Amino acid sequence: MSHSVTDCLCEKQLTDTISAMRKEQPESVIYQTSLMSALLSGVYEGSRTIADLLKKGDFGLGTFNRLDGELIAFNSQVYQLRADGSANAARPDQRTPFAVMTFFQPQYEHRFDGPADRDAVHEIINQHITSDNQFCALRIDGRFTQVATRTVPCQHRPYKPMMEAVEQQPTFHFDQRDGVLIGFRTPQYMQGINVAGYHEHFITDDRQGGGHVLDYSLESGVLTFGAISKLVVDLPEDPDFLQANLNPDDLDSAIRAVES
């Protein structure tokens, strides 16, 4: 069976159209650099830059080399929330030892016209994405009655395990503030690779403060979220990672301690 030039042109046009559509709306994939268990073990230096992360997603969270602040990303903007209470746009050449990124494509929206605590927000998500075997990315734009955050201070070699590093972490409280909260819900079977359960970061509307979320109450706002079923993990190859104990006996309890 022969094909005409016209058939070939049509097939090429169709292929080009599909490729263009994929570029406009990338596939829902979570990209992760390194492992949570590596961070717990004191692997605080990575080679992936902020510029590298933005090629993998426009939305995400993590930390910076030497644990120098919390990382929050949305709308292709990345911010560094430091232990001194400051917040700044991250430079493209800054590096991260652990980060989770995706191209945010929410499937659901829920508007809160009245107060809701953290559990109530999570319950809305759990009602729509009922399987714990899927990842979920979430974002809240709204006015918060209160947000409690923490930020781990910058570390120096020889690096202490994260359990010790967080002992001196400062906490911050934001009351009656507008802001953006973003996060992921990660399956329980991923504990150690990532942080099982909900992991959220916050930044104020003026982009001047925020951190890793400990708790929050929402006055009003819009929640958007969606399920993700694909994960890519990029493992480091440096000596710190290769020599780290990534499966300690107290892994689950250690992660719960440093993240709560």
C-alpha cells in the first residue's frame, strides 16, 4: 500500500501538533532530586541548580545547599525562606540537596468562604483523591487566620544529622495574613524516599516571610489540587550520598520528628 506526499504531510502535521500540545501542557510528573533519607543523614550538598529545577517543573518545594532555608516554587518563581526570617527570590545558580517539582495541573478546585483548619483542607483533598497510592499536588491562595512555620538554620561541615540540626530551628507565626501555601501529599509507601503524608510550605503575599508549615487555619481562600501518578527520582553520585546510611532503623520516626 503506497502513501501519497499529501498523506505524509498530514501525518507530519498531526505529529507536530501533538508535540506542540505536549510542550504547552507537560505531562503530570513529579521530579525529585535525592532522597529524604539522605537529607536526614546529613547529605546537605547537591549539584542541581534552581535553573535545573525549573526545567522539571513550575511548582514545588525543598531546601537549599547546607539546609540554608526552605524552598517554595510556584508560577515558575522560586523563593528562599531563611532562618533569619527573610525571604528572597532564589538565584538560578543556587543549588539544592533535596527538592520536589512538577508542572502544576490541578484537576479540582474548592472555594472556602469561611474558616477551615488544616485537617478540614486535607479532608476535602482526601474525599476527591481517595487512593493513598497516588501523589497529590496542592495550592491554597487565601487569607490565613494563622500559619505556624519553621526554617532550619544554615549548617556547616562536619554536618550533623538533620535530627540534631532542627533542634535550633526558629519558628515563625503569621496572623491574619494573605499568602500562598503549596504542598504535596505523598503515599505512605514512599516514606524515606520522600515525606509520607502532607508536606507544605508557605509564603506571605508580599513575599517577605514564610517557611515549612507546622500548622495553619484558613479564613477564606481557594484550594486547587490534582493527582499525579508518575515519579522520577534523580540520585546523586557524590561521596556524601554514596557513603550515607539511607535505611536507618528509626527512619519513620525520624522523618516524623523533623517534619512535624
